[in-house]
Amino acid sequence: MDIKQQIDLANQEAVSRLIQGDPVLADIAPAGQVIPGLQGRMILHAGPPIPWSAMCGAMRGALIGITLFEGWASSVAEAEALLASGEVSLEPNHHHQAVGPMAGTISPSLPVFVVENRAFGNRAFCRNVEGMQQFGDYSEKALAGLRFWRDVAAPAMAAAVHQAGGISLKPIITQALQMGDELHNRHSASSSLFANALAIPMIQASVPQPQLLQTLGYMIGHNLLFLGLAMAAGKAIADPARDIACSTVVTAMCRNGTEFGIRVSGLGDEWFTAPAPKVDGLYVPGYREEDAGLDMGDSAITETVGWGGFVLGGAPGILTLVGGTAEQALAYTREMAHITVTRHPHYLMPAFDFEGAPLGIDIRKVVQTGITPIIDTAIAHRESGHPKIGGGLVRAPLACFKKALARFGQKYVS
Amino acid sequence: MASGYLIRKNQYYDSVFLMRVARALSDEPGVRECAVVMATDANKELLAGLGIRAAEVSAARPNDLVVAILANDEALIARLLGEMDARLTSSSQAVRAADYRSLEAACAAQPQANLVVISTPGAYAGREARKALEQGKHVFIFSDNVPLEQEVELKQLGRARRRLVMGPDCGTSLIGGVGIGFANRVRRGPVGIIGASGTGIQEFTSLIHQAGSGISHAIGTGSHDLADAVGGITTLMALDVLGADPATEVIAVISKPAGARTLELLQERIRRCPKPVIGCLLGLKTALDAGPRFVQARTIDQAVERTLAALGVTSALLLRMPRKEKGEEIPPRFPGEEGRGVRSPRYLRGLFAGGTFCFQAQQVLWDAGIPVYSNTPLDSRYRLTNPETSLEHSIIDMGDDHFTRGKPHPMIDATERRKRILQEANDPEVAILLLDFILGEMAASDPVGDLIPAIRQAQESAARRGGRLTVVASVCGTDLDVQGLDRQKAMLMEAGVYVLPSSAQAAEFCRDLIQRGEGGRDG
Amino acid sequence: MDDLMALFTGPLIAINVGVRDFGLALEQQDVQVIYVDWSPPAGGDQEMLDLLDQLL
């Protein structure tokens, strides 16, 4: 069998594993208790590995915020000094079966979603989504949001999840894709469906009424609630497709605000990186393009498994956030079909006569066509101390894929 | 003069689309020059030639689009550059929705496809052709500038897999009545033709059609097939095909000069061919010894005549046409003789769209002992050092690289030829203008109409000098072509142009004019 | 039938790679045409092109 056939077979195996993925929310628990290897003074962050000295403003701000949240420092200056000293280990989420939105910071006491892929038995983790601390805002208000999540919402939701014996996420995802979500920046449908699924079990679990009402209020008012679940689900789906010899399918795409990195199934743990691109976007009033930091977050795991930018054509509602016309949205999805191995048989888009989402990014096709994955994403400030400032579209840099293909050549072509 | 440019990263457009945009842009009043090109090295040189040398432009890649405009007015440039997006997107987005982005994807979507037509830049054409052959497709490669060693590899691969490689630099083929590339609409019939020259095939098939017969298949081989490096692989395969094809009764082979070893091979193969073969190997001075069923021809006309003879059809109706088409006699004397005061005009200037016609016309003149300069000369001592400036008798191939770099071929767009006609008409020594017009698929929609104003202007400027410019032309095409052969000819005759039935006869007509005049030589 | 002869007897189904007009002219003659919206593969990067030749 020649290498081309071996690659095709390996890629078929990779997408078959992606398709089989069956993510179930099994628990919500403090990260230190569930994430392998997260212990002591360690903070996980988004994107490929990066030292403190190379981090962008938003990432540093988020780390300062989470350090204060953990109580490892009592002032911003102290937190900054501690982080700069190297006494707190900083490691990528992806090295711990985890993902996190924007700065993606996960520390031991922060409760995380625990999603199990029932088809393969692996677990993945993601933190909650909020619009302040993970964008680099370490204000008291931002920290109060984290404490509310830790002390009120997460325990109540965890009780409901236990009561229900786990919440199967695939039905929610499948439905939401047909209700106008693309599962990266629009989570109106999925968040509602998830809140519905949790409401009765939360009552059954006898969560005290004030906590119950606060938590239900939080869930109902949080239109990106499901993003953290979608990301954990994406990671849980993507991980079994890793380490298939000869496969050219991408198993992770992520950014740390400085660099964009990808991993490829047949190339093990290696990261292939390029400078993080600038997001082409729309801004919250009061902020402008000049304020924007570069692309950041592990949320591109959604595109990795065929959602987000890949199903923009099925989510015209997202256009108000990312700009552009309905025809452009359809064109993005069609374009992504040029760089993927197959179509997902279950994640269907009504706008395309129920055609499946383009699935399984093939680095060969990316390099050949020069079409890189389109990601619709949020924008953080280039300096620390600010909340979310906008949203828009960004392309994965071609250089990552070229580097990966070059390595693939070294590894598999004698 | 002001200039301005814009760069669009990673926006690839095919060259024909860009030429249309460029033409629309250059039609804007006030625009002196413009270029709408992908930033290949060759195009960057072209831009530098226009004075566009910014670092940003040098750094652009072949996938980046560069638009440059030279005009008198900064504001005009700013406005036109500002409008570029509308010009570039109007026709591209919607149409392309269902397209595939790679040959692999297209093959997967339509496994029944049997022919891949390739017109990418030459540097990439070989790669696409190889993929096509590996997928079991026949290929038609219009692209030129494909490295010769790649052509050899492709043709060897094609031969091994029993797939036909037409090209590189293949202008036309007719497969089972379907014209590929620049082809004329002709009826089907018993004549098969193999040609290394696109316009040669077009002329031959059109004349066969005009004579009442028809074509079984026309197989373009690409212009280098008979070079010794390639060894005529496609020509020989085509001979086998047409030899075995029940619809083909006679086979014609038309080519520009061939390599000596390849000629041997060809000779040997023709000898074994069960059908009559007519060979028109332009530039060949000796007679081929290719067996009793082989007939040699010096011009395309002769090839047509002898092909018809082999079929038992009389060719008189076509090729013995009287040499007047307006009821007017051929001028008995050298046409420019009555010029006063100035040096008597006496030179011929031929401006050709068809490379083979240019070659054939030179051959006709040289055969009569008339030396002729060219940018693609038969005799290298008569190469024009500057293709932009004619000398004495000159015959210019306007389809040559020099004129088509970043600009459309004269078969598609008349701009360059229009300029050159006016330039030649300003030379008081010019007495005869020789032109060709090519109709058919892919050609301009009104090739004659595009040049009539320039022809009239040229005639007037000669008249103002008290001289006379004789314009001679041939039109390659048929009554079935969308442009309409008769309509195109009528326009020429209306303008006082001598229209001959073929390119060879137009050249011979000019030869006669020169011989009847002062002989065309200095001294 | 021999693959080579089959080209001359069966209907043409064409894939057009490059200038669109070639395909359009074939469509006018009732030939089915599939279009490749071609651009230089790998942006013309020779090292990548060589690799893709082996891998894709």
C-alpha cells in the first residue's frame, strides 16, 4: 500500500472516531480534583505552550485574576511578581485533556465541566465561559463572577447533573445546529436546551431555593452558557482521533494570544505554531480595532470537530456578531468542505438541505488550496484589565499547516 | 503622470478574467496604462516596467492580485482603485459556488470524466496533467512554457497508460465533432488531421469544411511534439488512432519544423499507416520518403488540395478562386508607386495573430527570394532586434510572448494589433499591410470589426501622404462559426481590403505584388 | 475497447482546470464540464508542492 492510500485509510479512521464521539456531561467539579496532573500552584492556559514573558496583555491579566481568585496573592502587583517568578507552573490546557475559552485559565479550585466520551471512555474538561476574567479583567467584579460560579452556580448544576445521571450532549448539539447555533459564538439554542435539561433535576436534587433561583437565573441569562460544554465536548470528541499513524487530520487548533498552534493526528504531541492572527471583527461600543489583541483561546476546538466557522452557513443569526451577508456565511461553509475529509452524518444544516457539517481538517488540502480554517471568535483587549471588546472572524495561519506537512514528510516519506 | 496600485492577498483569478477587468479599466477615459495581474515574477517585471516598484509589490506572491493604474489624474486613480472590488467580485462569487478547488476533488465528484483541459500557468500545468493521467484521464494542455523534460515525462506516462497528451501549447483539437480550445465549427467527415500547430489545424479544418468535406477528428499535439527530445509521441499515437478509426479515410499531418530523428520515426510510421497520409511540414526543405500512400505539401492550402484529391474530390471550387473579390483587378503595378517627393513606399508589413500563418507567410516570401524580418524569423539573421520596430519587409507574430505577456492574445483582443497597424501606417515606406483573422470558439466575438477602424485610419494616413496602402487579409473560419465567415469577409471588402480564401494565398498575393513592383530589395 | 480509442467514440465529459472560457466553450457544444476553481497549489511553494505530490 502506498503512502497516499495509508493516509486515506488513516484519515477515514480519524473521522470515523470523530463521528462516533458521544459526549456526556458527567460532572462539574473543582479542577484540582478531576484534571490529571493539575496540582499545587499550577494554572492551565489556552493555546500552545508559552512562557509568562511572551504572553499578551489579556492572557497576563487573566492569570493575575485567577491568581487573586486562588488567594495566592493579595494584590495585582504581588500576583504579577509571583507569576513572573516562575513559582506558579503555567501549562497548556491541551496537555491536561482540557480546554478553556479566551485566556482559558483553569486553576485547582475553579469548578470545570467534566465531559465523558461514552464511545471511547475518555474524559475532557472545560471551564465556564464569562466575559471578564478570561478576557484579562482582574477587577473585583470579575473575581466576584468567578466566586459566584465556584460557590453558587457550579455546585447547584453539579447536583442536577448527578441527579440526572449525566446529561447527554450530542442530542442538544444536534438540535442546536438545526436551530441556528454554530456552537462557537451563538449558543442561544443550545444554552436554552441545556437549561431545560437541568431545571427539573436541579429541583429534584433539592438545591436550596435561593441557590436554585440564582443558578437558574444565571443559566437563563447566560447566552454563551453552553460554549464551555461545547468545548469540553469537542475536546472529548477530538482526543480519540489523536495518534493515528499516517493521519493528516487536525486534532487541535488553539491560540494563546501570541501564537496559533495545531496538532495533527499522525504527528503525536507536537505543536505546529505561527504568530496568532488579528481578528477581523466588530467592537463593543467604546472599543476600537486598535485596542484589539491577537487571536486567543482554545475555543477553536469547535471548528476542529466541525462546528463554529465550519457551519456558519447554517447559523445566519451569528452574522450580526461577525458581520457579513448570508451568502458569505454559506460560502464559508462550502469553502470548508474543500479542506475536510468528509461530512458529518449527524450534525446537519437545514440551510444546506440538511447536508452534514464539513468534518476532519486535512492539512494536505489546507496547504494545497491555501484555504485555512475559518474561526468565528471573540476579541480581547491587547492590554490586561479589560472585559470582552468584540467578536469577529479569523483564519488559522497557513504557516502552521505548512510546518506540520513538512514534519509529516520527514516522518513518513523516507 | 500619476500612478497607483492595490494588492489583494490570496485572491487568485484566472488570466482571462483579469484581462477583461483590465480592458474595462483601460477603457475608462483618462487611463494611460493599467495592469491587473497575479504577482508572478514575470508580472512583477511587467509592473516594474510601468514604474510600479514598491517593496510591497516585490513582496507579493503568485496568489496575490496586483492592480496598477497609470493616469494623468490622482483622483481618477483613487476612484478606480476604490471601485476595484465591485469589478472583481461582480461575476466571480455566485458562479463559483459549485466549483471544486482541486483536480482530485473534481475527479472524485465525476469519475466518468475522460478529458482534463488545462490552461493554468505553465509552471503548474505539468503537475495537473500528471495527476490527470494518473487518474486515467486524457489531457488537453493549452498552457505553454511547460519545461520540455516535463512534457517528455507526461507523454511517456500517457503512452504507457494509453492516454492521449494533447499539448503543452496545444491550441485546438476536435474530438468526435467537439472543438476543444480555439476551434472552428466544421462538419464531420472522412478527414483526420494531426497538427503541432493550433492555427494550422484551424485553417486546415476550415478549408476542408469550405470545400464541402468534413473532419473525423483533429488531434493537436502541442508545438514541441516533433522536437527530438519528445520524439513525436503524441503524433505517433494519433497516427495509430486515426489509422484504426473507421470514420477516417485520409490523414493529414501539419507541423512547424521537426527534429531529424523524429522525422525518421514519423516517416517510418507513415509508411506503415494503412491510409493515405498528407504531410505539410512547414520549413522542411527536403522530400520525405514515407511510402507510396504519402503525399507531401508545401503549404496548408496544398495539404487541403491533396487531401481532397486523395478522397477523389475536386478541389477547384475552393482553391482556384479568382484573385479578386470586389470585381476589381489586382493592382497591376506596385501599389505605392505614385507617392511623390518621399522615398517610394514599397515594404510589406504582416501583423499576424496566428503563429503558423506568420511562419507560412515568411516561407512563401523566402521561397520567392524575398528576405523578410520577423520576431520569429525563419532565418535567424533576420530577427528583429526590437519586435516593436519593423524593418523593410517584416512579418510579426503578435501572439508571441513579447506581445502577450500580461496581455491577451491577439486572437482574443485586438488592442495590440490595432496600435501596431497605426504605427506601421505612419511609416511612409510601408505599401502593403497583411493581416489574418481567426474565428471560432474562444476567439473574439467580432475580430474584423475590432480592427476595421484602425484599417480605415491607416488607409487615410497613407492617402494624406499622397500614397496608398494596400491591405490584404485572410479569414480563418467557417459559416458555422458564431462570428460568421461571410459577415467578417464582407466587412473587410467593404473597407477595400483584398480578402483571399486562405492565409497561404494572402501571402502569395503579397509576394506577387512585391514581385510586380520594385522587387522589394534595396538597390 | 482500448482506452485510447474510447476517447474518440464515447461522449466527452471534461474537467476544466484554469481559464474558465475553455469549459464554457465546451458547454456550448453540449459537453458536460466540471470546473476546478484553480489557483497555484500551496501558493506556489515548491517544497510544499513536492511534498503534496507524494502525499495527496
